[in-house]
Amino acid sequence: MMLMAYSAVMYSQCISPDQSGYFMGAEAVEDQTGWAVDDLNGDSYYWMLYPNDIPELAKSGQRFFYSNSTYYTGLPAEDILYSPCFQLDSGKAYELSYWYRVESSTNENLAIFLMSDQNIDSIIFVFADHNGINNEVYMNDVFKFTINTTANYNIGFYYYSDINSSGVLMDDFSFKQICIDTAKAGEDKIICEGDSVALTAEGTGTFSWSSGQTGKTIYVSPTITTEYLLTYTADASGCSATDNVIVTVNQLPTADIAILGNSTICAGDTTTSLELTFTGVGPWTFIGSDGPGDSAVFSGIDTSVITVPVSSYETKTYTILYLIDETTGCADSINKSATITVNQSPLISVSDISICRNENIYLTSPELPLTCEVSSSDYNYEWISEVSLNGALQKSPGSYYSDYTNEVFTVLYPDSTYTLSGKVFTDSDSDEFGIAYIDWNGNGMFDINEEVELFNGIGNGSEMEFSTTITVPSDAKIGVVRLRVMMKWDGVPGACDSYEYGEIEDYKIEIRGEDLNTYEWTGPNGFVSSESNPYLNNVTIDNAGKYFILATSPLGCINADSLNVTVNDLPIISSFNTTGKVTCSGSSDGFGTIIMVGNNEDYMYQWSNGSTIDNISNLPGGDYTVTAIDINGCLTTDVMSLFEPTYFPEVSNITEVNNTDKSIVLNWDRNTETTSYFARMKKTIEPTWTRYFTINSSDTSILINSLEANTEYVFQIRQFMDSSTYSCMIDYIFTTQEEIVNTCDIASSLIVDNVSTSTAKLNWTNDINATSYMVRWRVKAEPGAWRYYTATAGQSSIVIGNLTSETEYEWQIRKFCVGGFYSDFTNLVGSEFTTITSSFCKKASPISASEINTTQVTLNWTTFDNDSAYIVRWRVKAGPGAWRYFNADYGMNRLTIGLLTANTEYEWQIRTFCNDNSSISDFTTLSAFTTLPGCADVANLSQEANVNYAILKWDTVPNADHYLLRWRQEGNLWMYINITKQAGEQQIGCAVCNEMDKLTSNTIYEWQIRAFCNVEGTEYSNFSAIQQFSTLTAKSLEKTIASKRNINTDFNVYPNPFNENFSIEYNIPQNGNVTIELFDLKGQKISTIANKYETEGNHTITNSLSNNNNSNIYFVRFIFNNEVVIKKIVQIK
């Protein structure tokens, strides 16, 4: 091995490189002291310091190390370049750096070693072994290393390559000591505002911090995020290093609470809420409270602003006590509060009721709120035997729970003091406790201030008395409240306890005082009633349906409720089956049976004489009141009157004469005060009276004919002074004689003569044995009714009149003879005669009516030369009505009549008087006319049909006061609707309502309408032509409706508060009628904003209150399909 140096003097002392280092730039030979080469292959080509004639190959400066042998020798290259000796210390770190390249783009090999000497066999460590390098541009190697053993070391550059390589170049060699000690200030820290943290470094040495503190561990309390710089000097190496640590300061979370809406609300108002605002990273956890001793934890709040509801039924203060940022862990006390004052709405309670038509009732029943259900066992160890309050006393029948709230126990007044006392039975000698609770505020809960102690831990084993005083609070609820009296063994009873040993009793008490609330009732058919209390007292209700109550407190809080009222028709007493009187003064033979519309068996009865069946008998004269009660408890009262006449003496001294087999004459004494008689007769064996007689007041006898021979009869007679003063009936019994042969023959030789237009003479042969004749005649056609005449003995003809001209009559005669005999009527055949034609006085025909209007018409007829007068008569055809007459002078041929009723059919006729009234014509045939309607007919009818309802439409009639609409299923009975307003449409049926009120799907309906143009209803139009429509099938529509049943009606009023104008926005799920009304604070209705039929969807209405000074608080009531929503709005003036 040939070792060559670049200096004549070899270094005997090694270089101890410091941090400034050793640098060899290959610029001057004298600077390269200590470098040596070794021509390992002995080819005389080795590393050399190249001259400066080709500076472009140097990395810097003019010169560089270069080695090449194969290009010239044809042998592989193997040469090594040794650095000077470096004295390196254990534990210290050093850095080696150099630049290298190839001469041309041939592949070369270069290895770099750490060596213990300038000898190829002293290799300690291989820094790099570059194989196949071909870079013609300098490349840099940098190596950092630590020495474990203090010694002298060299760096070797070993070049080896294949034949024909071109060589390698090395320049800018650098070797220096470096520091590898690092400063470690620790992990970054995160703290909360106001906290401190320890910063702890690593290592052995000195520590200096940018905060001015020294030491391995320091404590810092930054208020903002701060970076701390650590300067560290290692004891071993003396090296210094720096590091930094960041202390991130998270701000403490904050919170705020704000009221969205009004801080003072009415109970049940849900428009007010709280807005909670948080700062920090989030999510957050906070501890909140809505009252003393009542707090809760709310976690996972992931938004910085949240809205929370508030209690709408009691005043509360809501507080954020403590807040935690769940991400940073920072927390802080907040203690921010907001108070919502809740003014109570009036307490009302109504329930559905069933009443009788026109009944005066309480529409609401003062029901008690049910605080809680309680129970106690029926053990005979403890019980409340009696309770007394304000003079009212209730004795208890046993030891079980007793509910006496079906009626008011007593009445109390605010600010008054009363004694509550009673008696209890105790089986034990001690440990008995008694408490009373009175729900003064009527909120349905027994509060702590509503508790009254009766006795505490006492007992005597038997009956014991208690007594205490109570004072009604000044603000007690006006109305009914609950009193609960409780006793319990071995413990104080709680208001809602249920236990085995003890007893509980509930009472209803009424607090009377000034009720400052106002109440308004509305109901069907425009029913409205304003009351100063929540009950409708003495109000007549005759319309079934839903009734609504709106209660308003002095502070403007409202409460609403509704109830369904079923109105049952009253029983109808049709009549009484009675004679209506007793037979005479002092009699008790009156009777009567009530006749109901319907079955008598369906009713209960209560007569004023105590009878409970439908008939009474054996009654003296007087009034008898009966009440009929149906299954619904509805009742009707009527009076059956039995007339009892004033005393009048009976008919006296009845005797008989001329008793034959067919007749008898009865005589009696006449009372000079008698004005008439009543008589009747029957066979004694007959059950009922068969003959009645008319007797003149001056008569003292009666001839009774047509009797049967050898038969017993009873004759009764009473005499009258006047209609209210008459005698009792008196009986007279007689028996007819044996049968006698009738010698009274039929009348003969019937002749009619002297027949005129209106008279005729009837003739017969007189029989000397006849006592009288009965003559009768009638119009033969139809036939007409008989007309009678009684002819006396010896008479053989009569002239009958008032006949109709040109008419055929028939007649008969019956003969009455001595002995009570009478003949049969003569035969009708051959008796006919016909009145003559009135040719000299003609009927004034033809007749006609003209110039017809609503109340007037002109009647026209034909006149004749010999007329002297006319009688015109007319009447309403229906009924018919009574005739009205007018005498017209001769020569008149028309008459205008008035005071007629519009839209009414009349009939009329006329009779002519001729020849100075010596003859008259018959009346003309009836002729009819109809007055014009007082109103125009309703026109342009149409309808919109749905599944269960329809909207009927028409053009309104000018000046119409109201309309009468009637509708029905095809072929069924009409149903009527009286529309008391100027309207152009009406809904029948409904979509969401009781089934009985809906129309039937897929069914044909008919309807008509007429207009009335005055309140009295005397001027009206004709009914319109019948309109028909069919309801839709329910198949598809039911699905649609079902899908909408869960869609609540949206109703909003904005802005609120408002200045002059506000808008009402609502969304309805289906077509229907919408009513919107505005009320002031006193509950008085200001206006009806809308009352119309709307289609499904969104609608907006704007209303103005610019000139209204009544109030600044109003209520908007929205009604749709029996759903009622009420919104309170506030005006800012």
C-alpha cells in the first residue's frame, strides 16, 4: 500500500473540530494538511488535488479532488483518500458533509468510511456506498453521528470502478461538531379562563422560559392563549436548544335568558317562551330551576340558541344556575333569571245535558274539579259520624268514603269566619288525626295553605267532638269548591291518601261574592246571552245543538268551553175524555181520562187529587190538574175542569096520560123560572140513552111516539134557569100498553103545481084522523139533503121556496094520527118535479178577471137591458174562506176590489137582479184568479254537491227579507230551513259532524226556495222549480277526508301587538264555512270580520281598528266546522 500525503509534514496532532467545524475547499495545497491517498491497485493513478486549469469542474473555487485510473491503464480503479485525523469525544455529535460527481456519464462506485487510522483495514463504519453513480452534477452527502468512544478518527473516500471508467470528483469537504440535544417543553396545554397549569420540561441542564421563569417546572395562568419558549442547555454536551409549548385558554361559557312574548300571560297561553343563549364551543350542559328547591340538569344542547316552553298555568321564575361547555369542560355559575307572571283564566266547567223544550234551566252544572280519587276501607274502627259548617249538618251513615258533592252543603262568603265542627268515632285511645282541606282557589288541587287541622294524635275509644274556625280568603274563587274532611289512625292524612283505618268525606260548598269575570254564551240560531256569572239562569232553551261559553277575567284572560244540549220535546196532552161536568149540583159523578199524543202507557201521571194513573172518577165539580211525565223527565201540565151547576129545583109531579102501545103523554108542573129543558129516554134494559127531546120552556107535557108495545122505559128530565143553573136529572119509569093496530094510512093524491123558478106547491089529500104531517123534499141529483116542514091537522098543501131554477126535486109526506100512530113515508117514485127556467133574468156571464196585481184585481161581467142590480161575491179558494160581498148598480160591468193577499188564489161569482128586483138569476159558475207574488221568484239556482253535504246557491232577490228553503231525499218528506238574512247560498249536511246531520252519499236530493219580502211573511214568491242533485260516492273522497282528519286548522294573527291594522291568516283542511269575530276586553262583540264559505287552503284577511277607542286588548274568535280557536291581540296606540 502506498500512502502519500499532500504535505511534507504529517500532522502529529489530530484536529478537534468544534461547532464552527473543519472545512476543506481544495484551493491550496497548504490548506490540505493531513490528507493522504492510498493507491490500492498500484497503478500509479490515485486521488489527487487537481490544478486550477479547469475550474468549471470545481464545486466552488478553482480546485477539487479527482481520481481516475481505468481510462489510462485499462485496469479497474481502486483508490482511497484519507482525511486528516479528527479527535472526537464520546457523547458528542458530529456532522460530515461533502460534494461529489463523476467526470462523465459512466457508472462509478464511491464508498465513504469512518476509520480509526489512515489504513484500509481500519474501517469502523460505512457512511455510504454509492454504486453505479453517473451524475455529472455535484451531489451532496450529509451525515450526522455520535461517537461512543473518545479517540482519533479519519474519513476515507474509497473509489472503485470497472475498466474504462472516467473517474470521480470530490469538493467542499466539511466536518464539524453539532449539538443534538433537544429541548422538550412538554405537550401543549388547554385550560379554562382563570385556571393555572404546570409546564414541565425534560432533560438535565438549565431551563429558561420566555415568561422570565426558570426551572424545570413552572406554573402559569394566562388569560388568553399564550406560547411559552423554553431555552435548554444540556449539562453533558453544553449544547443549547429551544422548544415551545402553547397554553390554549378557553373562555368560560356564558348564558343569557330572554322572554319571547309577554312576561305576563293568561293561563293556558302558549305564545310566550324563553330564549336561552350560550357562548363557547358547545354542546352545553346547564342546571336550570323554575322555583325554589327545584332544579334539573339538561345535557347535549348542541345549538347556541334554544327556545324552551314555559308553564302556562302558574307564575314561575326560571333561572340558569350553572353552565358547562361539554367540549372544553369549562363551567361557570350563571344565575340569570326571567319571571313569567301567569294570570289565571276564569274557571268554568260545563257538561253535555239533556233538557226539555222551553225549559228554564241552568245550562251549566257547577261541577267540582276532581282533585284526586281517594278511598278508605269499611272498617268500624274509625269514622266521621257528623260534620257541621255554618249551620248545615250532615250525618254519615257509616265508616266508608262518602261523596256529598251532588248538592251544595252550605254557602260561605269571602272574609267571613265560620265554625267547622263535628263528631268522630275512635276505636283507639290515641293516634287519631283529623284534617280538612278546602280548595279555596278552585284549581282542583289542595294546596298547603288550604289545610285545616281538626285534631292531632288524640282519641278516647268512643265518640269525640271537634271544632275549629275557618276564614274564607278574600280572593277565594266565586262559585263552588270542594271541602274534604279526613280522619286517619296512626298518621296525618294527606289530601290524596287512601288507607284502611279512617274515613274520607267530600262536600260541595258555594262561595258567593262579586264575580268580576264576564261571560258570554252563544248557541244555535243566533242564541246570545251575556251573564255576570258562569251559569245561564232562567233562560229558555228550545234549540238543540252546541252551546259555547266565553269567560273573560278583569285582566283580559279568557277561557272557553262548550257543551251539547239535547232538547227533548214536551209530552203533548191531546185532550180529556170527559163530559166536562158533573150531572148536577152536589153530585160526585164526574170523571175524566187524559188522552196523550202517543201511547198513554209511555207516561207517568200526577193528578192534583193524588191519583197517578191516566184516569180519575167519582169527582165533584172543580179543576183537576194533571202532570204527564215522559221517560226523559219532560213534563206537561194541563187542567181538566168539571163544571158543577148552581142548584135549581128538580122537575116535579111527573104524571102520564094517553099511555098506548106506541105513545105516551107525560105531564109535569112548570117552574116559572125555567127557561129550557133537557130530556132523554131509553128502554130500562138498554145500556145507553137512545132518544133525546127538544121541549119548549113553556111546555108542561111531551108526546112520545114510536114506542114499542108492552115495554118498560125510563124517562129523564132536567130544567134550566140558565146555562150554569139547572136541576139534577129526575127519572120517570113507565110501561107501554099492549100492541094496538095502526089505523094511520099512507097519505095519498100527491100533486105538485104552481111550479116557478124558485117555488112550488105540494098538495095531498087531508085525513080527518090525522093530527099532523111531516113533509120533506130535496134535490134529486146526488141526492141533496132533506129539508123538512111540519103541517098541522086539516092542512092539505104547502108552498115551498128558495128552490133553484131548472132543477129536479123529489118529495115525501108522513101522516101522524090519533093514538100515537103514524104512517110510512110516501113513495119517492112519481113525486119528482122540476123548477122552470128563469128566462127573464139572465146570469151575467161570461165573467173574467183582469188587471191582477198583488193586492188588487178588476172583475168583469156581461150586462143586460133589464138588469137593476148585481151582487158580486168573492173569497179565498182554499178552505174555502168566508164570502165578501158588493152590491153593484145596474149598468156596471166591472168592479175593482182591493185588500187582497199576494200570491193567493181567489174564486168569485155574480148574481143578477132584474125588473126592479122582482126576479133574480142564479149565481154564475165560480171563476178563479190568483194574485201576483209580492216578491220576485228566486232565479239561477245551482248547487255544489259533495259526499255528505252540498252548497245550494241562487241569485238574491231585491228587497227580500228572508227565504224559506226546503229539501229532501227524492220521494221523502220535505225539511225546511228559514234563512233570516239576505244570502245567496246555504249549506245542507256537513263533512265532519254527527252522522245524523250528514247527507247520504250517492243519493238524489231535491230542493226548492221561495223569497219573502216582508217580515210578516204575507208577500212571497212562488217556490222555485224543483232542483235535483246527487251526492258524490264516498270511495275516493273518504280517503281524502281521512287523510285530512289529522290536519289541524292553522290560525294566526299578526302583527301582535299591532298599531292600526292586523292580518288574519288561516289554513283550512277542506271546504266549509268560516266565521271570524272580534271581541273587546269586556267580551262585547265589535264586529264580524268574516262569515262565508271558503275553499280548502290558505286565506288571509286584513282588518283595521284605526278609529276604535274601546280597548287595547281584543280577542279574535275563529270558528270552522264546530272548532273554535280564540287569539288575544294587543293594540299599541
